[in-house]
Amino acid sequence: MQKQVATPALGLLGSFIPVAAESHFPIQNLPYGTFRRRTGELPRIGVAIGDYVLDLAALAENGCFSHPQAAVREALSQSTLNAFMALGPLAWAMVRVELQNLLSAQNSILRDHAALRDAVLIPQSQVTLCMPVDIGDYTDFYASKEHASNVGTLWRGKDNALMPNWTHMPIGYHGRASSVVISGTPVRRPSGQILSNGASVPQFGPSGILDFELEMGFFIGPGNALGRPVSVRDAASHIFGLVLVNDWSARDIQKWEYQPLGPFLGKSFATSLSPWIVPLAALAPFRVPSPAQDPAPLPYLQSVGDWALNIELAVALKTAAMNAPAQISRSNMRYLYWNMLQQLAHHSSNGCNLRPGDLLASGTISGPTPDSFGSLLELTWNGANPLKLPSGEERKFLEDGDTVVMNAYAQGEGYRVGFGEVRGTVAPALKP
């Protein structure tokens, strides 16, 4: 059993750094990321606090980070978070307590020393955020019952919307880690084989039905040995933190190729992540009951306690003709039928070894109403009901130059624990 580390009561925390009530990065959050101050330098690990990044390596260099374990200090001096993730919940909790103490309004170490603050606190506007993790493997689930039912209805009819196995286990597929990109990276429209309506043979060309998928993802901390599953009881101790995910989808390429083996080129061209990883501990106050599961899962998938998360999700769309993005969907992570613990336990149940920095994503998160659907496929009902935008334009699916902006946060009493945004703009397909 992991040793428990006492943390200050969340409602009593306050930082000497001014943080607006609507900020995603109060002292209750402290998400991890990596950043560069100057082009060409190696990324450094930091945490977000208000409009600033706290440089953890600079903290150590200035004698402010007094963690007793050399392994922790070494891990936080790296250019990715993998080594820190591997250390596990006790190390994460101890660092979190130390950082919250340093940033608290009652602690004078940083509060009263301007030169020291300037050395370790950098405005986010002055840094470039980087991919925080060396992602070894990426798995995408299909964990929203509303989304699976909508897609199944569109492609197979209402009577065959859910496949027989869907309510018995978390369905997933192995994605492509090499094409996971950080927010702000342009997304090139993919090309592939497409079977047009009424055609008997496919053609090769750019996808005409490009879509977004609103998802949440989580990063693995300590892994498991090959052949040794992680039990659903222990799964939480293997989860470092969460990110916001846009798992772009070329629906026409996917529809032609996905049978019999599932998604391939229609999904592997790009997956966008928010740059900040919110610790699982920061989300503890927002745990809520999961949707009822019927039939009851098999014993190895029966998680105990509330493991759904009340995280508000929103999608906005900006065309090249618009001055600002317009919201087109609002959903919530609490709608997921299969929770993170169940996803992780099932993933490892055959003995598959997960490793620090592996990314597992939820699949599209759709709610019960049309305005809470997490993809254009559902929002426009496969193009039958185009979205009408404030500019007077319509969209069935994404066009070149369109920008998708996703946001996520959990609302506390007087503070938010947020993820920032994940943003991507569609670039034209390359000519063959």
C-alpha cells in the first residue's frame, strides 16, 4: 500500500501569485509540462501557475527545491516527464506538497524575494510549450456509449448500433504514437483510399470528410511487467495525469478500411494534445459516480468508488472568414460508460506491459443531447444537418483553413482546475 502524504485542504489554498477565478491554473491544479525559453535549447520541466511557468530545474539550482530523494531531483531536471512519471504516487504527492507550499501566500521564500522569483517564474507568453512526454505507445478507446450508439446507428442502423461485445468490455485499438502532436501544430488533410457512394472500386485522394473527436487522455506512470496484469483495484496508482485530446478522423478513409481490423490510416495521421498534464490528485475533488453499467462487468472490471470525472468539455470552430471561434458543442467527461481504471485494467488484462509515458485516450465523449455530441459526424448527423455558423457559413465537415479549439476544466468553489486548450488548423492535402 502506498504511503499517504498529507496535503493542505484545497479550499484553504491560496497563492501569492494573482490568479483569476476563471484561470485554468490555480494553486489547486499545478499541471506539469515542458517548455523552452529560447529556440534551440533543450526543454525544461515546469508547472503552470496563473499566467506563469514555474521552472523546476531553476528551483533546484537556486536551492529552493529540497526534496530528499536524488532520483526525484534528477527526474525533474530532464527534458521530458517520463522519468518522473515512473517514480509513482508517493514521489508525485511529495513534490506536489512541496510546490504548493512554495507557492502559497503564507510562504515567504519566493513571495518576498524578487530576484529569486524572476529566476524561477517565467510568463507563459515568453515560452514555447513542448511535447511533455516521450510517448512510447498510444491506445484509443471507444468508451462513450452515446458516441458508439450514434456512430453505430449512422453506419449500421439503430437495431445494430452497439456490437454485442460493447457493454462487456472497453473497446480500443492501438494508435500511432509518432503522429501525436502538441496543441497548435497544423494538421495536414490526409489522403487515402475512398469508396464513394454508388462506386464499386475505390479512388485514392484527399479525405473529403475530415472530422475532430473530443476526447480526454491519461498518461501511465509506473508500468507493469510483461505477463503481469494491473488489477482494477491498483489501476489508479499507475495513472500520472490527464490531458485534453483531439483525435482527428478521416471518416471516408476510415469507413472503407475499418472492416475487418479497425481504424488505420483514417486515424493515424494526427492526434493533438493539450500541453499541460493535470495530476490525477488535482482532480480528486471532481470524482462523481459513473453511469450505470448493464450488464454488470465481469469481476476483473468492477471498480470500487466514484471514478467518473466532472470535467466540462467544449469545442469551438473558427473558419478562415471568422474573427473568433464559435462554440459548437459542450460535453462532460462524466458521460463515459467505461472509466479510466476499467480501461487500464482491461488493457493489461492479457499481460500487456504498459510503460511510463504511454498514452491512453477515451475515444469521443458525447453526451445525451445533440448539442453535447463530440464530433461533426454526430453534430451534423453525417452531413444531413449542417452546422450554421455566425459568419453565415455552413459546415458538414472540416474544410481547409478551419481551426478547431477544445477546452476543458473542472469547476471548484472559487477556482477551476483546467487543461488549457488544444488547437489545430487544417492544412491542405499535399499533391501526390
